Amino acid sequence: MTSSSAYYRRQTHLEQDTSEVAQDFLTALFGVPGVTYAEAGPVTAFETDYSSQFSEEVRLTSTGDGAFQWLVGGFYEDYKANTAIGTTTPGPIVTAVLTVPSYFYLTFDNDLKQYAGFGEASYRFLDNFKVTAGLRYYSYKSTEDLAESGGLITGPGPPITYSLPASASGVNPKLNLSYEPTKDLTLYVQAAKGFRPGGGNAPSPITCPQKPAAVQPRFDLELRGWRETATVRQSGDHQRRPLLRGLDGHSATGD
């Protein structure tokens, strides 16, 4: 049995001079000709992000080198994030065009909790054939609280607030058939469904439809040789994505 826990806490802040972009923006979008730097003013766009995540994965696997092998496990994730995006106060022409001295100011509060249980079993036959079947159950709930204001979004009106919940659950299958003609070569074909949590899209300027969980069929065909370098595993999932390096030194990945 193996257990893997992870936790991170991160804060980032980005500032970028957007004065020239703001001048071009007023001309291209609103048709204001000959906007000068003094009229548009020095403008800085900024983004501040706070995020933290805790995740835990537990796996229990069979032992020995028999023909039948199995694996079961569970996964949990708790993710939180807070983001603020906006601009500094621009020049006087912006107030004349947008009715308020601001382009935009947005805040996002995100909360995601995800659970998963997965398992797979494999059976080796005729010495060099192996069939593997697996299932992954997933369930998640997320919320996004959004507040937005500024001349481009609300004009002179008050800030608009939204709450964008999202949730989904289901079972994704996997089926793999592999063949090893030699110890240095493996051929396999695989059909599987991947998974990625969905969520609400930020409105522009009204609420967008909910984005569902991204689930789509996947089919793989792979040739493995002795120059194989690594295999990347998606945390909490029974799917594997091969990373191969050929004799010419080029890499190929499956997603």
C-alpha cells in the first residue's frame, strides 16, 4: 500500500505597463481619434493570485509476479483560490468615454473539492499478451463567486456579483491490450475516457453557460523500445501517458 500527500500555498502578483495598449484601445474600440499619452494617462494592469491545495492519494496493489494483478485506490483534492484583476486609474479621457475613471476590476473566489475511486485488473496470457481493464469513479463540486466593475463592464453602475456553482460525477472506463514480442518492445492498443473538472465561465458581461466536465474517448497505439525514458501518471487516475524518446532523440507524448 502507498500513500501520497501534498500541500502548497502560493501568492503571485503581476504588474504590466499597458499605457500604449490603452491608447490604441480607445481608438480601435471607441473610435476616438488621436488619443495622446497625456489624455489616456499612464496605465498599469495588475493581477494578484492567492491559491492553496491539499491532495491525498492512496493505492493498494497486488504482490508477486503471477498472471493476475490488481490495483485499487482513492483520491481527494481540496483547492482554493482568490484572484483580483484590474487597472490603475487612467487619464481624464477615459472618464469622458466610459463615464467612470476605470477600465475594469474583477475578483474571483474559487473553491473545488474532488473525490475519486479507481481500480484496475490485468491478466497475462500466452506468455507475452496482457489485457487490462479499469474503472474510475469521480465526483466534484466547485463554486466561483465573481464580482466585476469598471467602465468596460458596468459603466457608471454598481459592481455586479455572480455565484457560479458546478458539479458532476460519473464512471470512466479503460481497456488495454498489450503484446510484448521481446523484452525490449511493447505494443498496445487502448480505449479510455479521460476526465477534467469543469466550472463556470466568467461572464462578459453577463453569465456564460456552465462548462461541463471534459470527458472524451481516448484511443492509443504505442511502440515501446529500449530507449523508453519515463512514464507520466496523472494523479488520481488509472490512466498513464507515455513519454518516449526515439533513436533520433525526439520525444513523443500521449495525452
